[in-house]
Amino acid sequence: MTAAAVAPLAGKRRTPWKQASILPGFPLAMGWTLTYLGLVVVLPLTALIVRPWELGLSGVWATLTEERVLASLRLSFGAAFLAALTNVPMGLLVAWTLTRYEFPGRRIIDAFVDLPFALPTAVAGIALTAIYAPNGPLGSLFAQIGIKTAYTPIGVYIALLFIGLPFVVRTVQPVLQDLDREVEEAAQTLGATNLQRFRLVVLPAVAPALISGFSLAFARAVGEYGSVIFIAGNMPLKSEIAPLLIVIKLEQYDYAGAAVVGLAMLFISFGALLAVNGVQLFLARRGRA
Amino acid sequence: MTPIIRLPGLAPLMLAATLAILGVLIVLPLGVVFQQAFAKGFAAYLEPLTQPDALSAIRLTLTVAAISVPLNAVFGVAAAWAVARFEFKGKSLLVTFIDLPFSMSPVVSGLVWVLLFGAQGWFGPWLQEHDVKIIFATSGLVLATVLVTLPFVARELIPLMQDQGADEEAAALTLGAGGFTTFWRVTLPNIKWALLYGVLLCNARAMGEFGAVSVVSGSVRGLTTTLPLHVEVLYNDYEFVGAFAAASILACLGLVTLVIKTLLEWRHSGELSAGRRH
């Protein structure tokens, strides 16, 4: 239903962009919403979009192609991609167990999935560092087989695993819950093996949710700061994430340079999310065909 | 609920794998916070928490949350009223802008305020002339927190109010109730649990926010350090027991949030937006 399709109630005060309604309070609610959004979101974002160009096009390019900037962007996006990818099967497994099996303490365990949402990132950061440091309980285990976890890109990856898991679990869970059991049962009656049922019935149904979960986890991981900087070690060119580089540039009063990195992050995330949406559309079309 | 896939041996295996993933990845870090905090006994745990710096960090965290959370709660209600009760052009664009802060890096959410109000920000010189301090001051912390936590309440209310529809409000108005009475007696009772849910999550994030506030705070010890920043300051000074002691307070905040959130999902699932129902 479009606004034009509905005749205005009284003819007075016609607003072409809004449908008439008997409910009051639109000007107040809308006015407050727009003012607040304008001041808190739009104005600051305008600064982020405009300020990099103080450097001129060549200056922006020079900043973007700094070795240190490139390395940090590569690390942030690469580690976020790998962590989100790892979280897809792990999240599916957790969601499956929580929706398909009944066991004592299930609801408590279910509640714990959200802990990374509720635990402040700095707390997670120092706790993960304590665990994966060379003398920590898991870090020492890894050290025995010659893998250094904390203070390397692997540490960044571990922190992003922690941050991203609930996104995948919580997007897949409702889909698994609503999945029509009869279709699965029909497949079983018709002689499908368990693997076939999973691959041909369950997986296509949860695939869109898995992809949304992946993109949510990825988007969060790209910009993550608090849980990463303690465990990363922050060595330039090696384990320095892009958000940290923004902080460093600000500390050197290089506002425009910091804005360049921030804007680049925003653009790359945006492009990645567009690509994910494209994959999802493709899957949806193929499913309908 | 009976397990539909009957695979002998696989169910226990899946359960074991789930417990391993959640245990190692999620529960272990929580345990480590308390283990490290109490590593040198109870007295050593309490001592750093009674330092003036720690107390002022707790006070500042509470102040910042006490300003930002109500602002975003009022915004959330206003935005939900506009979006869920009226049809207008550009609605999806508006909702995109409301969601936008969720997809921004916390550091960028801090950076944008420095670009506006920092020493070399757009309004920096004017602020300096008039002796107003925003960056490296409480108001900067509030602005950064407000931006980061802006979507929480609106995100809970909009889908719920869209589900509920406007019938009850329309009935109240037809029966002669005024706009304010209708909101107070009809709308608010219908959305109160979802509002509480949103405020709860908003508050947890506001008190625990680190990246955005660290950019605007300048970490002046005892002046502009919130509790999460205080954790960082102590940690970087190798005062590990103190850092984990402060972190344990934040971990408790997270646990309390989780408990209330879970209770709301169990008891009032019908009155939360569909995605929150268990």
C-alpha cells in the first residue's frame, strides 16, 4: 500500500509523504527521532566522510597505501573473515544441540551463549590474554606443540571467535526450531540416509540464516577493539589491527589520516555485506527455481 | 521434545562438542577473571577496589550510563512510535540509520566525536575560545556512549509494536482518551517488558563500553577513566590483581544482565519481540 493509494482523511493538512492516521503524536515523535539521529549519527558521520578529503585525493591514496595501514586492514578483515567462517559450523553445531536435544541444564547452557554480548570487551580481552599467554592454561599447551597464540595474529583470531559465536547461534536457532519436522520425516521414510537428510533437507533451509549469522559475526569482528588489543600484542605490520591504527593516528593528531582509515573500514565492510547479500539472493533464487 | 534424528552415539557426541566449545571459548574466560582477581587472596582483591581512582572510575561509569541510557530509551520510544504506528516514505532509510551504529567499529564511534570537537575538530577552536571541554571530559564520554548504544531500545520496540498493531490505541482514542492517556495507559503497559529488555542491554553496553570511550577519554587517571578504562590502565601498569578485580565487577554486571535477560525471556516471552522468544 502506498501513501498515494489512501485518500487523506479530512483533506486538510495533506502531507504527500505520509499516510493519514487517527493516532496522534507523529510530529513530536518524528521530530524528536530526526533531531536526535541528526545530531548523534548524521552530523558525526558527515565529519567522517568529509574530513579525509582535507588531504586531497593523493593524500588519501598515500595514507591508504601506507604499508602499516594496508597490513592492519589485511589483518582486521582477514582475521574477521576466518573467525566468522569458523563460527559457522561451530554455531550450527551448538544451535543444533540446543534445539534438537533435551538434557538437564539445557536452558542454562543456552543462556550462556549470550555471554560475549554481556561481558564488557576489555574484560574478555584481559581474560583471553591470561588464558592464551605463553604461561596461561591453554597458551602453555599450544606452546608445547610450538604454536604461539597470544601476541600473534592467532590471538586476534581467537578473540574474534569468542566475539562472533553468539551471532551465528542466535540467527540459526529460530530457523532450526521452526524447521518442518515432517519434511525430515518424509525424507527418512523415503529412505534418505542421515547424511542425505542433513545435506538435502536441513542445510538448504538453514543456509540463509548461516549466511546472515556469518555476516553479523564478520561485521562485528572487523571493528572489534577491546577484546583484541590485549591479546594481539600490537606489533606494527604483524599484529596491529585497523581500529588500533586509528587510535594511534589520533594520538599523533593526524585526524584526517585516522578518518581515512575509519572511512576505508566502513567502505570495505559495506562492500563485504553487499557481497554477502548477493550470495543470499543467489541462493534464494536457486531455491525457488 | 523428542530428538527427531535418532543416531546412536551421535547425540552424546554433539552434546559433548557443544559443551567443549562453550566451555573453552565462553565459560573459561569468565572463570579466569575471578581466578586471577582472587589469585592473592581476598584482602588483595579488595584493596585495589577501595583506591580513590577505582571509586571515581565506578562513579564516572554510573554517571555516564545514567545520562546515556535514559536519552536512548526516550529516543527508542519516540522512534518506535513514529516507525511502528505511521506509514511514511523513507521509513526503511530511517530504520537503516537507526541500525547504523551497530555496524560501526566502536573506535570509529569515538573518532567521529574527536573529528567534531577535538582540538583540530570542526568545532574545536570555537569550543576552546569559549572554554568548553568535550573531548577528554565527561560530555565526550557521554556522546561516545550514546552513539554506540543508540539502537538497543529502538531495536527491541519497533518489531514488537509492529506486531501488536495500533488497534488498541485506536480503540482508546475512539472512546475519548487523549493522546497522552492512550500512550500511558495502553501503549506503555503493552511494551513495558520489551522496554525493560532494551534498557537492560543498553545499560550493559553503556557501562562496559571500551573502544569508543577510550578514544575520547584521554585516560586521565581518576578524572576521565570509566571502569573498563581503569581495567586497561591497571593492566598496562602490570597491576594484574587490581585489573582483574576491577574486571570482576564488570563481569558481575554482565552476569546480572544475563540472568535478568534470561528471566525476561522465560517469563514474558509473549511480550518481547519475536526474535527474543524462547
